[in-house]
Amino acid sequence: MEQEGVYDRQRQQLAAADAMSYLEHMCKLDIDSEPHKVRMTGIICTIGPACREIDTLQKMVVEGMNVARLNFSHGTHEYHKGTIKNIQEAVKGLSSPRPLAIALDTKGPEIRTGLLEGGASAGITLNTGDKIKITTDDEFKEKCSKDTLWVDYKNITKVMSVGSRMFIDDGLISVIVKEMGADFINCVVENGGDLGSKKGCNLPGIAVDLPAVSTKDKEDLLFGFAQGVDMIFASFIRSGQHIKDIRSILGEKGKNIKIIAKIENHEGVKRFDEILQESDGIMVARGDLGIEIPPEKVFLAQKMMIGRCNRAGKPVICATQMLESMVKKPRPTRAESSDVANAVLDGADCVMLSGETAKGDYPLESVKMMQKICREAESAVFHHQLFEELRKETPTPTDATHTVAIAAVEASFKCMAAAIIVITTSGRSAHLISAYRPRCPILAITRIEQTARQCHLFRGIFPIHYVEPRLEFWTEDMDKRIYKAIAFGKDRNFIKNGDFMIIVTGWKSGSGYTNTLRIINAPETDEGPILGVPIIKDYND
């Protein structure tokens, strides 16, 4: 939505879109076909020292950032409070208001190293064959070096044994235990590399007795609620009960905060269905997952989780190392480009940038590259087959809102609509339409600001926060909101006069009454009734 220019409505990969089989669809893909200028996939950016300033945040929003992620494995509450303030100031300073969601990523039951002697930005190099002491002595908590590394898991000496392996920093570095002590283990570096402060550690195959929600997590969740975050990315979720525990901490007042379960280990994958049922969405967190399960099986877990989320109509995020080389380089590797595209083709609603934006040298270029790849991949989705399969998976009977959502998407295919406009209070109508993957954008108009921000989790939804005062007559107020959405599309050149549009509304005000679908042509002016009844004289039918 951030790009300006002439929009080639619904013509992207049109020959492939009309194919009769998936093989024919692939055969007809054309590298010279221009993608739709409107990006459907959400982009989540981790906010860190490289992009924390207001000016940089504004540029990232313009380039395509939809959700700002705060990683609570790093930083103090005071630091994150300052970051949230900067994000809010950045949005206020834009020429046109844009809903930007804020996500809190919990530390979770993870193991991390301490702070290096040189500070948070310092680094050390561990060479293969080096001896290193892993300790829980708090004297070394902020004095880590290449000889001594502090970790925050006090029971590590009880669960490890001679010959055990520990992986550090997404598995880039591994050490083997050679000697056990009371509060330390002496190790040898098996695979060396560069190491920074507060890096994650994994003990694959070892039962770790860490609580699902730590005391720090509880403090972070309550802090996030007080600061008005829109969603929680809950780390290392291993069962549905863990999601219930987080909901109980947030309480009644925090019930509208979306909880996204991060699947990062073998137990989480095996208990995926119960986690999916309790959560509002899923993140495929491939960093730790690729250490906890064999790396050659990560793609199987990714496809399984994305498929089940698509079937359930819940948002799914693909994360970790998507454009990792852009931390230090201005262009991604070809494998990284394909990885992002394949995540979109698999059905991911959002893709995420971690170190690329938080600490990288090219945060803006990373966002720009991500949105370019997403647009190309979205144009190559075989929508007709996908829609038919999703529809077949829908249990019957469905309620009125769900039925209208399915009809709206099918109608958009048949008339090649420029957009689907949906008036929503809770966001559910827009979420259901997104679940059936239309080719055109979904313009969701709502008066509730948090509903607008949370819509970024779902593919294809462009939220519009409607702030105009309510009119006396409901139908007139609805017409004004619809005209607002049409103007939004016209300003960005993806709706033109005469284009077909699908309008989805309720039959009265409030949440839960969506039951009406209209197909209209985009009017030249913003006058005249759309929902209201026109005065008809001299009729003879």
C-alpha cells in the first residue's frame, strides 16, 4: 500500500491464474509479469538499536513495516517504554495516519548467555578446540569472556553430563562437556564462531525443567498490557495450557490482546493441534526449532503448521533467518529470496525480520527487499485451487458471517473485483474473508483502533481506522465509511471509476450481524446512497 503508481488490477500472472492444474500453473508463470503493487503479506520488524530512532521508524513504515516487534529477551522496561513512545511518535508524524501494531515477544523458558565484558555491542571469537567454562556464578553475569561464559539456567549442572552438547546462538557455536562442577561445566568448543551478548542456548534431547511462564515473563506481560501492546508472541510454547496460563495473567482487561504461540521445539510440534486451538495464531520460529529437531526436518514442520493454520483460518507467521545475510550485506542470497517466497507460497500470513532490522547495517533495505519478494510470490499463488481446497475443508453448516465471507471471495474471483470492502467492529468478518485468500485486497474499516492494528496479522487486510463522528442515521454513516474506503483505494490507484467492488456489511449496527454482500461499480463521486434506500419514482416493474 505504500507504493505509488499505476496499478495493473488483477492482471498479475493472469495466464497462470487461469490454469486447470497446479503443474500447468507453474508452467505458465512469467518472470516478466508485473506483480500487483499492493502487498498482501504482513511484514513484522524487530525494533533494536539499528532502527529505534523516530526518523528510521517512519521510513520503515513507509517501506512496508506493519508490526513492530519488541524482543523482551533484551533490554529493560525503561528501554522498551522509550521504544514504544518512539513508535507512537513516528506514526503520529506521518502525513497520513497508518495503523501500526506493537508486539511483545516474551523471553519464555529459554537459556541465555550473559553480557560480555565490553558491553552489549561487544563481540568475542571462539575457536574450535578452545577450552571454555560455562558457569552459573552471578559474578560473571556481566563479565563474560572467551574463557568464561555465564548462563541464566541455574540447573544446567544437574541436567548436563560429560559428553553432552550445548548449542549457542541458533546453533552457530557448539561446545561439548568435558568436566562437571558444582556451579560450572568445563567444555571444549566443537564449532567456533563470533559471539555477542545474551545469545540463546539449546540443549537438544535434554529435559529442561523451566516453567512455561517465568516471573520475568509475568512482569513483562503486565508491563506490555499497561503500555497498550496489541499482541503477545509467546516463546517456547509446549502445550495448550501454556496459552491458558498467559491469558489468566492478562486477565479480563487484557482479553483482546492476541496471543501468538511460538513453536520452537519437538514437544510443541507434536502437540500442535491443542496449541492451535487455544492460541490466536502461530509463529514458526525456525531458529531454535532447527536445533531442537534435525535441520532437514524444519521445512516439514513449517509446511505442516502453515497448512493447519490455513485450514483453521488462523494467522501464521514465518520467522528467523529469512534475510539473515542482510545484517551485513545490502542484498540477500538467492536462497534467502526463495525462502521468503516459498513461505508466502506455503500460505504464511506474515513474514518476520529479526536481526536484519534490530542490529543490521541495512534495516530499510531489508524491509524494501522483503516487500518486493512478497509481492512477486503473492502473484504466483494458485488462488483458484487454494480457494476450492479451503472451501472443501470448511465444516458445514456455517454461520451467516462465515457464509458471506466465502461468497464474497468467490464473487471477487468471478468479477475480478478491485477490492473487497468490509465494515467490521471486532474484525472477525475481515479475518474470515482473509482466510479464503482472495486475489484482491481487503479494505477493513473499523472505528476501533486496536481492531485495525491487529488486522495486520491476516494476509490481504488493509485496515482503515475510521475516526469521523457518527451520523444520526446508521445507513448514512455506513455509506460514509464505504466512500472512505473507496477514496483510500483511489488515492493509491488500485481502485478506478467503474471497477467492480465487493461490499460486505451487517444489517444493523454492532458486532456479529454481518450478513449482506453487495457488488457495485466504483462511483465517480462520493454522493448518493450505497446502503441507504434511494427514492424511486415512476417505477413500472
